[in-house]
Amino acid sequence: MATQKIITKNNYTISISDVGKHLLINSAFPITIIVSSTGIPSDSEIMISNYGTGLVNFISDNTAIIRSSNNELSISNQYDSVCLIKLSILPENKVV
């Protein structure tokens, strides 16, 4: 089971210490998660859940490419979750 970490700041930058953790975002106000791939090993996973009523937005620090269904870059519903996974190779560049 992943270790949980509660986030209540307005802005939070993902770091190596978050790998394998479950980040619980708890705020009534919007929070921005800054996604960085610097120092994060390939195939690492970070679970993020919105426990508050505020919007959780994701932006890149320009070291990461964020891909999601319908290009969603936020968690708008309370109790919804996403999993960030650092891929070692993008699917369209995979050699078979």
C-alpha cells in the first residue's frame, strides 16, 4: 500500500520523494500540481486524489509531457483520482 501525503498548498511540484506515494489534495480552493520529470525514474507511478472541493490543475515544468484522456489537465470532482506514470518511451516511438 502506498504511503499517503496530504497536500494543502496552492502550488506543489512533483519530486522524486513522491514516487510510489498517494498524494491527497485537500483544499476548497484551486491547487496547481507542477509535473516535473527531472530525477523521476522511468515507469514510476504517483497517485493523486482530490479530497477537497477545489479544482486540481496540472501543468508541466517543461521537462514533462502530460498526456491524458480528452487532454484533461485537471481533477474537477471531489474524490476523483488520477495516476501519473513516467513512461520510458512514448508509445508512438516504440520500436517493435
